[in-house]
Amino acid sequence: MADITHLPGNCLVTDIIEVIEEQGAAIIDDFVSQAWLEEFNTALDPFIEGYQSVDHGQFANDFFGHHTVRLTGLTQKSPNYIDLMTDERLLGVMDHFLGPNCGQFQLSSSEIIQSHLGETAQPLHIDDILWPVNAWAPDKMLQFNTLLAATDFTEANGATHVVPYSHKWEPGREAKPEEVARATMRAGSIVLVPGKTLHGGGANTDGTVRRAVVTSYALGWLRTYENHYLHTSVDEARHWPEKARQLLGYDLYRHHDENVSWGPLGLYEYQSPKVLFQ
């Protein structure tokens, strides 16, 4: 079985980038404090208890899971989530991997993926296939996933399957069993999986809860996976740091340099949405 490199919580952004460029994934141990994690889980628990499953149709249900809780809109469900999505270490990694293709990236999704006993393993997949531009520009990374372990990730409770080095493979190549790693890690650790690395949720065979906190970033000119505006309001956004507002789309997308020149996108009355907060 393959392995995913573990880095210490006090590692440098350059250390993370080096491992991901070479191996296509990395785990950072003890990424958040136990106090932060307890506060997050406590705020989230009522939403988990009130969860009602959604019928997406057979194909999607098989992919999303029959024994999995999925929630979005984490800025509304656990206020300290803002600390995670604006973490300077994560943003530094995104600057390196997404910045060259857009100049200004955004939050694509904030999700809980919590698997329970009987959940089966997902097919291995890459997340860049969400957008058709993946077929037009297969050499460009479109998004980048991070999965924080809100509970321990074990092989028996469905730790995410990741295929190291698959970000360098030709499209269509299938992973052999010995090439698939398990992102086993302690609660509070995080696994980083760029958009062209094969991965998938594992099977939950022992019944212990596996709660993942997904923070996904995408190029600033793409439609996001999650519609953030339906979870929040301008009045709520006033209380967020400016960087959080930018990541969630309350900003004008415009970028010009020697490599890319795009925008403006996201106009409000022919101005930047920033005027709403002045």
C-alpha cells in the first residue's frame, strides 16, 4: 500500500508545496488546535442531528453515499470556520498552485462529509472534472481540496483514499491497489489534495463516525461548487474579515499581469461589491 507524507503542524508553506508538487498530496498533523476543533464540532452537532437526506438519483446517491451526512454553508453553521478558510498556510499553498492561473482564487465549497457504518468506498476520481474547461485546458489546475479530520480518520471508518503521484498520470490511467494510500490521521490534522489527484472516500466498516471538514478553493473566474450567497447576507458579511469576503465572492474579480488578463467579473452597479461595506 502507498503512503502519504505527514508533515508537522509547524511546517513551512514551502515544505507543503514541495511535497505536493512531487507527490500530489500531503497530510499536516495537528493543523488546528483541539480547542478550535471542540468549538467547531459543538457548533456543528445540532445541524448533524437535524440532517435530512436528499435524493439525488441513483448515480449521484451511489457517489455521495447512502450512509453519509453532507452539509454546506459552514460559515453559518460554525462561526470559527472562517479561521480555517482564511488560514495563512492554506492561502499560501493556494497562491502557489491556483494563483498563476487566475491571480485571485475563491472558496468553492465548505462542506461536512460525515460517513457512518455501512458506507461504501467512492470510486476514485479527480475533482477538476466538475468544470468542462478541464477538457479544454487539461494542464491547468482548476481547484484544490483540503479535508480536515474533525474526528480520527482510520482505515476502518473510511479514511479518504488518495493516489500519490497520480497528478502526473495520463488521463484514464487506473490505479492499482498497491498505489492507493489511506489518509489516516488524528483529529485536527488535514490532508491536502489538488484537483488532479485521484482520491475518494473510504468504506466505513466499524461504525465510528468519520467527520471531514472540506475546504475547497477554485480559480476566481469559475462558477463555485457551492452557492455561497444563499447561505449568507451582506449584513452578515460586514462582520467578516476582508479576505473572507473576497474568498466568498463579495469582491470584484479582475486580474492583469504578464500571464493572464481577465475581468471584470462580479460587478455591482458597475462597481466592486466592496462599496457595500464602505
